[in-house]
Amino acid sequence: MKRVQLLIILGVIVAAGIVAWLVLGGPARPRTLSGYIEGEELYLAAPMAGTIGQISAVEGQRVAAGQPLFRIDPATLAAQGQQAAANVAAAQTQIASAEAQAQQADADVAAAAADATKAQQDLARLLSVKRDDPAAVANKDIDTARAALRSANARVAAAQKAAQARRAQIAASRAQTVQAQGGQREVAIRVSQLSPPAPSPALL
């Protein structure tokens, strides 16, 4: 009987020691926190509508931030990009043509001005001769010289007006070029938006 009691007491002591060892020291184990993880669903869409041409990620796959997930078919935008490039090229061609026409108009102004200067000199010479010898020059010759001067001055004015119009055409062509380049940049931006990236690491 005493032997049984002794075994029971010994068992209680051993059990108490094991419990104390587990509570006070015990084997080293990692600290853990209890709780839960909350996930947020995110629905991605491209800024522009279109047919999906390629899917780069599938359900259950982990993706990194910035990784493309899908791509809209660029066929429509490709055509728009080609049209925008053609518009830029056409506008630049118009600039070159307008500049060439403006140079010709400036040359016409110079030629008309030279004719006007010569007509002015001819009239001045005739008037000078008539002052010295009234019979040496007929009045009709002076009238003809004056008419030639008026005509030359009119040609100068017309040439100057044409030159101004050509310069205005250059400015308009440059404005069209800027507008066409803006359209080209807009298409490029829209192309870059065809494949929206993942904003953060995620599990699909």
C-alpha cells in the first residue's frame, strides 16, 4: 500500500515538474500571433474599351506590382496611329511648300520694288530734262512714265500682300503640325493604356 502511495506521489511530482518546465521554459518555439488576413478585391479595366487580345495572368496566379495582366487588341489604335503619323507628315509638307511659296513671294516683292525704283528714276529724269528744255520731252512721255510708276507701285503692294498671305500660311501650317503631333501623342498614350499593370502584388 505504501508502495502504491509512493508511486502516486512520485507521479504527481514528475507531472508537476513537466508542467512547470513547459510553463516556465519549455522548448524554444516561434512566437505566433492569432488573427486573420483580410483581402480586398480589385477589378481592373483598361481606360478604353476594346476586345481583349491577350491575357497574361490566370486565376490563382500571384502577380507582382507593375506586371501586365491583359492587353486590349491594338488593331484599331494602330490604324489611328498611322493616320496621325500621316497627318503630321502632310502638315510638315505643307510647311515646306508654304515656306517655298513665301520665298518666291519675297522675290516677287524685291523684283516689283526694283521696277518701281526704275520707274521713279525714269520719271525723275524726264521731269529734270523738261525743266531744262520744255520742248525736249513731250507731256505724253511724262504721263506714260507716271502711269508706269503707279503700275509698279501697285505691283509692289500686291506682291507685299501676297508675301504676307504666304507667311500667314506658314503659321497656319505650323499650327496644323502641332495639332497633328498632339493627335499622334494622344494615340501613343492610348496605346500605352491598352495593357494596364497590376497596381500592387496580388493573388488572382
